[in-house]
Amino acid sequence: MSRDVLLIQPPLLHSNLNTDVIQEAYWKVLKQKVYSIISNMPDSIHLKEHKDNFTGFIEPNICLFYIAGSLRKAGFHLDYLDFHILDSEIRLKDNRAISEKDIEYKLSDHSCDFVMISPLTVNFHWAVKIAGLCKRINPESITVVGGVHASFEYENILKKYQSVDYVIVGEGELSSVQLLQNLIRGTDIDSIDGIAYRQNGSVQYTGKPQPIADLDSLPYPDYSLISKEYIGNSMLRVITSRG
């Protein structure tokens, strides 16, 4: 089994893909917030409104970059797909939202051996859809989902979506590395805290992970995964504390 890992951010903009009340409320508030700050944006950043969405402003997933930093330090080879960026490009160029075919076409050019997806509640439906596409391209691929939404909903996710193999619960910098290392070695994963998975049709959970005590021991987020052409129009979050 290879040490190639594909990290994925699902689309973030408003779509017609299984939206619910929470997601609709998110997009409504997001639109209001963008309007409140748009007058203070630098002239170099150009936003274009498209059906209650603003394209041209990119927000990479910092959680994935934290995971990426730890994986790279452990010797894994990383690839990154940001479908929020692709969605923005398609909306600006073709005046339409991203489609399942767009995503599958992009995935076909990348290795899908290990796939790690970090969704929010607002784009979780896209996350499981993308996991299924990865399985369609490579039935042997191993799909891992993490993040706050997945941490709270791991049991329902594993019961409902066969396209998701593992869920990382809580902080993922250490458990992500341990999970992939053990899968490559073929060794047991029950010793790794914070992992949920299916076994014989039932959901197994290895137990609540302990908080990472020494955050300074973690590598910096791997921002090298961001394409240089988007650095100027990206909003990079800073996490100053946990807990």
C-alpha cells in the first residue's frame, strides 16, 4: 500500500445538493457578513456575487493543513484538492455551480489510495458524495473523514454512508498519522484513541482521545499545498488556542 494521501476540501458555496435548514441559515449569515466587510477589502481582491454567493475569495481549510503538516513530517506524500476553489472558478467562467461530473473528472487525475476529507456541517453532503466518487474510481481506496461535524456524528455517518471507512474524532494530527501507519502495516488500530469504523456491520469506537498537551510539538500547517495564484485572495485563519 502506498504512502500517497489525497486531502480534500468539499465545495462550500450554496448549492442544491441536499440542503437543510442549518445549511441555508449558514449561507444567509455568510452573505450578510461578506456584505459587512466587503467595503474594507483591498482593491486587489475582486469579489463577484453569484446567486447569493461570493466568488473570488478563497478560504482554505486550515484543519487539513494542520493534518498535512503532521503527515508530511511522518513521510507521507501529499496531494490536495480544494473543490471550493474549483466551484468558484466554474461559477465565474460558466455561470453555474460545480457538478458531480466536474468533481469526478478532477478526481480521476489523482491517486485515491488514502483519501482524507474535512467537511463542515454546511458541506457535509458533498463530503460523502466525494467519498463515494473516490470509491467508484478506486474501489480499494480508504476514505477518512474528520472535523467537528464528523466528530459529533461519527456513528450516524458510519451507519448511513458505506463510502466512509473511518472517522477521526477530535484532534487529528496524531491519530491521522497513527491510523494510516497502522493500515499500511496491517496492524491493529484499536490502540489509537479517537477512531471510529465499521466492523461486521456495527460501529466501533476506540475511545475519546486525550487533548494534545504540547501544541508546540506539532508542525506548522502545511500552506505549501495552496496554489500560489490564490495566496493573495485567500483568507488564512489563525488558531490561537484549543479547548
